[in-house]
Amino acid sequence: MRSEMFLLFLLRKYIFLMKNKTNLQSRASKRELAHALMDYFVANPNQEFTPTDLYKQFKIKSHPSRKVLADILDDLVMCGYLAEGNRGRRASYRLLQQQTLTEGTIERRGFQVAFKPDGEEESVYVSDRHSCNALDGDRVSAAVIFNRKRNRREAEIVNIVHHAKDTFVGVINVEKHFAFLDVNDRYLPWDIFIPKTEIGNAHSGDKAIVKIIEWPSKENRSPVGKIVEVLGASGDNNVEMHAILAEFGLPYSYPENLEKLANKITPHITDREVERRIDFRDVTTFTIDPRDAKDFDDALSIREVKSQGAGVVWEVGVHIADVTFYLKEGSPIDQEAYKRATSVYLVDRTIPMLPERLCNYICSLRPDEDKLTYSVIFQLNDRAEVLDHQIARTVIRSNRRFNYEEVQAILEQNGEASPEDLTKPGEHPKRVEPNADGSPVGEYAAELITLNRLAKHLKAERMKGGSIEFQRDEVHFEIDEQGHPIGTYIKASTDSHKLIEEFMLLANKYVAQKIGMVPKGTKAKTFPYRIHDVPDLEKLQRLSTFVSRFGYNIKTEGSKTDISRSINKMLHTISGQREQGVVEDLALRSMMKARYSTHNIGHYGLMFRYYTHFTSPIRRYPDQMVHRLLTRYLEQDGRSVNQLRCEEQCEHSSEMEQLAANAERASIKYKQVEYMADRLGQEFTGKVSGITDFGIYVLLDESHCEGLVMMHTLLDDYYAYDPDRLCATGRTTHRRINIGDPVTIRVEAANLEKRQLDFRMLEINGRKLVN
């Protein structure tokens, strides 16, 4: 039986349909009859009634009255309240039993609103007037009907269960008796009204965080808020970075009381603790990290342990900072780490998950200091085949802190780098002759070369198994002392990066296998896995259709391995082609997002049956969860932890990871706009990176900044977006603008508040446009 709320919704819907009609009876009497009819069908949910049955029930005799009843029945069918059928030769009507309130989330872009029911992939249209002023991400109850006139499902929001967020960041505009927060947020289409009593010491032009204290209503669509914090003047670099973090609900400072607690933690390692561990302090060990890194949470050790026939057995230790030795579960610092779940990396700063004393000093695997570690120790032959492995608590002493550039230089000067590395931007050292004794040149060069060779074998085997490789070069900004971007450079992925990556992947894989791979008939203990689902078939088919225009093919049917290998083949073939960037972007968007879960479905992108995150506990909370559970299960032979609680932690970590990624992208976009704001009126070359019904996105070749060319500014023709072909077509000339087309643009505008660049198209495919 329907809820009262749903009945009220349908009555409201019916009255709305009825308002614009010319009725033979008064609207009041028609409303009464409609209400009576609805009650009658609810009271008899399993019966069908013909119009004659209803004439008798409601004593309707005159022709005008019967016509009114027929109109009401048509309207109730139209709004999804009744189902129309046939009884004999006459129309009949019955209550639609399956129609109930549905819960889901709101997707809002300005005044465009959609409702996504739980468990469904497709969203349902919601008119703005029926949205209850719900905001993006809000959890709501809605009535979903089928609008026969428009031949589509529609939803009306009946109730907001809870709001996704209640604080917003924007620019304050102070008037005499009130203020407004200009949010410039496509998810919030209204300014926030701030009463005079809640303005505090804010001034016009300040960036501020405002908390909503009164949500929009039918009478007043503008929400009412109060200022929680004034961040400072708009345009200041620190203010803007803090504003981005606040926009995504992320902290930009560490609680002072927890910093004080961390300062009390002693780094001293007792002899008793060393005795409990495997001692690697005399084994060659080093870290390889970015040049500006301060938290070194992984190190590699290598030594030859024994001969095996004509070959060699290498012991490679993947040593990870033993953060959980110092960070007790449930402690105040641990609670804060769980709340944050991840470190956040913006363009010019890192917002750490842990207090500085822990992440940069006590736990960081700094050179020439004894450090406690959790390790996976592998026995490998020359082909990097795993002969044996061990997971153990260890103590190490790093001999050297390398950065990626130093390692890459050693590999290149000894002729060990991949040929493609030598074609990447930047300086490359000349090949040198070996030392007099035949040894390679450079500090720990022999060890680095051996690890690089092993890593290449590991990668080859992984790719053979169907692992998908996206080779994305990252664009970074050169920042001056005020945080202003003054240049860009490409951070390419080279052998030095891949060396570390392959051993981290190997360690993560074997840790997951240790817990997840159990004898048949035995249930694996609860554990957080890093999972990656197979691509959505519809997205994969769209990708296949798109790349076919460039002459490439990918499989959309067959085994997972067959599909992944075809994607890899396509990605390899497009390398260096003009369409490489856009095809890779679309291929990435076709993939599902990786996440954490106790329900192991494997990792499709890596094609690993078992995979987790073990190697970065300084910056990721799930890695700490893994460390604790390894200790519980392997050292203490403990019982399995509560699965529901662990899954909740996984979901929280996945959500925070996504928020951190969104904040990182927002900071990059802000710096892109700030960088191009100094170049207004200048011309640049680029490629079409995306097309929508309102404009064409262009990615610039040199800076990799992306901006929008509005469709109406293309003056040589009227262009319309063709979603099937993913192109824009001229109505008169029939010329097509395709993704990947080379263009020349002029920078027209740079809006820092909206983080938006506007371009003017000057030339496309070598053809000049009318301006």
C-alpha cells in the first residue's frame, strides 16, 4: 500500500496537470472527484474497473460529468497512477501496485537536475520546479513515473533524506544590511544569503567558508548561511589553495594538539625490538623518490644469495615504513589519519595524512638512519621468476637517497635505459665506458642495473598476462615564491619510475595472495583489497566505435585477457600519433574506477587475481589497515575481523581518495588558468580534446592547458554536435570537427573563479576560419 507522502505527490501531480484545462465542472469539484477516485483505487488495489463501474460507484449520470471522469482517468494514467487495460471490449483501469517511493541521489548541474535511483545505471529527468531545491549529491526520496506524452521516465523529488554537504566556499559580497556568498559552483545555482548578524569581519572580495543554516524553500530559493571562516583575499595563492581544499571538504592544516602528541613519540629502537625482526642493516638498500619528496615510505635492498646452476639467485627486499608500530589503532592520531584516509597532493603543496614528525622523520626511510620496516623479501632468478618469498617485520638502514633523475642518468650513461626513454624531453647523459674492472659507472650502478633488468622481466610477464598500460606524461608547473606559475614541464615516466613501480606491484600482489589465496573449502579472512572491475560494455563499445574512425580496432567480446590485450595493442599503436592523447583519455574514461573493498573481484587493469595496497602507509590509510591485519593474521594467528566494519573503512577510504583526486585536478586547473591569464591575446597550437553541444574543448600542445571554444563563436558555419559520431558538423558546409583535429587558437579570457579558459578558434586542420 502506498505511503501518505506518495499519495500527496500524485494528487499534487494530478492537480498540476489539471490546472491548464478548461473544465465542464469547477476545479474544486473535479479535485474532489479525483481525490475520491484515487482513494477508491487504493481501497481496491487488486481490482479492475470499467468507466461504467465507476459511473455506478460515484452515481455519475450526466454526459458532462462522465466526460470529466474520463479526463481524470486519462490524467491518472498519464502520471503513472493507473494502468489502462481491456476487460472484454471495454477499457478498464487498475492501480499500478509497483509504483512506490524510490531512494537515490541527485545529480545537479545548475538548473539541470537528474535523479539516480539506487542500484540503477541510468538517471531520471527531474524538472527544476519538482526538485525540492535538492543539491548535487543529496540523498532523496522520489516518485518515478512514465510520462507517455514525452515517452520517458520522470521523477519528482518528494523528500530530501539528507544533504550531501552544508558548507560552501566562495567570494563574499557585503551590502549595507546583508551579504551574499557568490559560490560560482555549477552544483549550487543560487547565491547564499548571509544576514548582517552572521557576516562578522568579512569584506567584499574575501574568500570565505559559509555553512547553510536554512535550506531553500518554495518561498525562498536562496539558502541562508553564516560565515564559518574567512580565508583571506581572493587571488592570494594560499587562500586559493585553501579554498580548493575547503570546497571538497578537505583539511588544509593539521590539528595542533595532535602535532604535540606526535612530538612525544620517540624514534628510539630498542635492542629487543631489533631481535624480533630480520636485520637488513648490512644489506645494500636505497630509496628512489621524486626530487622534492620528504616522506620516503619504500626502499629496495638487493644482494646475491646463492648460485643455482649457471644462473644467479637475487634476494630483493621491498621494505615499507612500519607506521603501525608507532601509530596505535584507535589513538587520536590514528583517528585523524582514518578521517583523512589519504595525503592530498596539490600543485604546490602536500597535505599529509600524518603529523610531520611521523611522516617526514620517524617513519620516513631516511638515509643512514636505522628504521623499522614491514617487508616482502623475494628470491628471484635472472628472469625475475619468484622462487620464494617471505613477509616479515624488519629493520633497515638506507645507504642512499636517490631521486628518479639520478637513477635515470645512471641507467642511460651505462646503456641500460629503454630506447624510448632517450626520445623523451630533457637532457640525456652521454654513454660512458665501464670502469677499468668492467663495472658500470655510478654510485650503486650495478645494483640499479640489476633491479632495472629484473623489473623489465616483471613488466613483460605482467603485460603478457593482459595488464593494461596507460603511459601518461604528467604536466607540472614551475612556481615562483608567490606561488604564481611561470612555466610548465613534462614529467615523463621512465625506467627509473617503472623500476620502483614493478617491485611495488609485486609486493602488493604477494601480500594479497598471502591472505586471499586459501585452500579449497576454506574461507579467506577479511582483508582490504584494491579492486578494479571490468569495463562497462556500453562504454567499451563507444570506445571501439570511436577508435575505428582512426583505423584502430579493439575487442568488446571474448575473455577479459583478450579484451585487455586488444586495448594494449591499440594503445601501443597510437603512440606518437596526433590522436594519442584524446584516444588515451577516452580509453581511461571507459575503465571503471579502482577502489577498496573486502569483496575481492580482482584487478582488471593489472589483470591480477589478488591485489592490495601495502606499500604506502605514510600516505594511504588502507595500507595501514593491511599492515595491521598482516600482523593479526600472520604473527598473532588472530581471528578474522568484522567484515562489515572493514568494508565501511574501505568505502570511506575510496570516497576520500576520490575527493583528494578532485582537489588535485582543481588545483591544476586553477594554475592552468592562472598561467594562461598572463598570455591573453596570444596564439597557440593544440588539438580538439572534446566536443559537446555547446562548445569544443582544446588541449594546448606545449602547456597542456585546456580551454573551451564556444560553438556560437565559429563564424564560418553553424555547427551542431553529433553525439553518435562524437563530432561537430557544419549545417551548410557539412565540414566536420573531430576529436584529435589540430587547431590554432587565441586565448580570449581566463576566469580564475570558475577555473575556466575561453579560446577563439583561428585555424583547424590547416584551414583558417573567418573571425
